[in-house]
Amino acid sequence: MGFAQVTEEPARRAGDTEQNPLPPRPLAFTLPMALHRPNPPPNRNGVGASCVVLPAGSWARVIDFLPQRFPGVSTDTWLQRLQAGDVIDDQGHVLGPDAPYRAGLRLYYFRAVEVEPPIPFEATVLWQDEHLVVVDKPHFLPVMPSGKYLQETVLVRLKNALGLDALSPIHRIDRDTAGLVLFSKQVASRGAYQELFRTRQVDKTYECIAPWNADLPWPLRRESRIAPSAHFMQQTEVDGAPNALTHIAPIEVLGAIARYALKPVTGQRHQLRVHMAALGLPMLGDGIYPTLTPEGNVHYSQPLQLLAKSAAFIDPLSGGRREFHSQRKLRDLADLSQ
């Protein structure tokens, strides 16, 4: 699967106006250099090498260390990678199965997925310039390689489609969520855009569909502390100082369900899903909250009704306002109510 045709439509841009809620940034500032790994090997089929630095220890060979450092990968798998030339040091030397262990050595390795399930949905490039690519992601497609997904991810597909090995996401959304994802093309300017998200200078709006409760004080502000739950797949609200804030307002109501606008101020993992579930309003199609469904129980006809709808910010390089809108839509309430 690839990408829909790349367009060069300009984003909506304007100068500073009274409608712009974001503070302007000065143009004369030093771009922070993004962290990078020295001398990485070239990408293979759009997949960048992973990296590990060997710590001090008594291992005799590299193969003695790697299965201990990565217990989820068997010794046989590491042997296969070493034999195939898939483990390389930062000087470009290919390491073999008997490579001696040397503390401080930086290793790059290429992982593979034995059986990767194809995902029959395509992302669309909405806009790009010399620094950014804005992508409209479908449900079910991961942003980054992880677990059983490697080639079937937005990042790897986009690298292959555009021939951009340096491409990297500036932020991420869940595999289950559809909508906007921003990617950086250049290491030199990447930190400036990442800083916008770190310092909450991006005005983000999501939409979701969930049950309706007229008794809640709409619009509302959900502020709580979110922490890991007993199961690694879930987060939960706990006592303590709040670290998550979301503004929630209904857009459309039809019977027992409603469409909501969600404006997250913070960016905790699964924040929007946790907050809606905690209100007793779990999103339609959510296989994690409030009840975790078995892995692999994916139904393409029932996607999570959550969409990263829009993003706006002041560009740290040009000083102009950028505003992007997803072209994707959630289900019609009339269809769902039937």
C-alpha cells in the first residue's frame, strides 16, 4: 500500500490577527538541533536502523549481551541478524556472530517482522514544504514501526513514497485514531517544530462520537492525573496533582449519542480516551476503554470514532500562522443511531 497523490496545496496562512489564539514567536532565535545518532547506516526499504550503546559489563561477545538487553528477541533471531549483516557499528563495520564485546561501542541493527499483516488503508499527504509534511492518517495504520508493524506504518510508507530518509514524526497519534500527523523533513529545523508541541503552542482539536449525557455541565473541563494502569495497554485516572487537561463540548446530539469537540491542552498517553471513559462516555469503537478486548480482535468496519481534526500554530521559521484540517470524517450520527 502507498500514499494517495501528493498535493502541494498551500496551508491557510495569515498574519497575526485577533482571531489567532497562539502567541507569536520571534523570528531571530537559534534553531535547536534535534538529537541525532552518529554515522547511522542508510535506511533499508524505508526502515531506519535501531541503535544501542554497549554498557560496561562482563559479556565476552556481542551475542551474549543482545538477548539479555532485548529479552523479547531470541538468541536465534540475533544470530540470524548477525549472520545476515544486519548489525553494524558506528564506523560502518558489519559485526559477525563472534564479534567481541566492547563497552561504549554503538551498534545499529535492522529488525524484521516475520509475518506483517497488511493494512488496506492509505494515508494522504495534505501539504508539504521544505521542512514539513502534513499527513491525513486513516484508522488502523500505525504512525511508527512498533511490535508487529514495520512496513505497514505511515512513516515507512512515506519515506518510500517521497524518498526522504531523514523524515521523522514531530508528534504521534494512536494507531486506532485517524487524522492529522506532522512530519519533519530536516534534522536542522526539527527541534523548532518539536518545541511547539513541548511548550503547548499548537492549538489542536479532535472530534469523537460517544454516548450523550445531558446532565453533565456542558461544555466542561476535565482535569485529572493520568498514570499507567495494571495492564500496560491502559492508562487510568489516579489521585494526585493533575497532569492532563481536556476541554470537551458537544457539537451535535442525536438521541443517545453525540459528536464532541475535544481540545487537549496536555498530551498524556490515551488522554482523550481516558477522560471520556472516566465521564462515563466511552468512545464508540474503543477496544481499550473501558474494557480491554483481546489483541487481534480488529474489525475494520468498526473503527474508533476519534479524529485528529485540526491543528494550528505560528510557524517558528516564517512567523506566519499555519492551520491544517483533516479531510476525514467520523460516522454520521443518523447511521449510528440505527
